[in-house]
Amino acid sequence: MGKFLVAAGAAIALAGVLLWAGGRFFPMLGRLPGDIVISRKNLTVFFPVTTMIIISVVLTVLANLLSKWIK
């Protein structure tokens, strides 16, 4: 249980660093075609649909490669 919590904490920290650095190295993320932005006077709603699909596919591929590498 302890090892799992340490690994989960490390994964969350790594995700935070990647998101922080991702804006510098990949400025197009969040501004892709298919990302929905609704702007009104006092309200802006942002749905990064395409960005989340791309991130999901990349993370799925990495998880599958990692699981095959560990076995």
C-alpha cells in the first residue's frame, strides 16, 4: 500500500510538471480545432475536447508500452 501511494504521488507530481512545462513547449495545446471556447461579457467557458482526446491517446499508448515493458 505504501509503495502504491508513493508511486501515485510521484505520478501526480510528474503530471503537474508536464502540464506546467507543456504550455511552454506545446503552445498549440488548448487552441486546436475542436476545442470549444464560449466567451460572453463576464464569463468564458473552455472545453478542450480535441486536446483531451490527443492527451488520452498518448497516455494510453504510453501505458500500454509501459505495461508490456514491465512484463
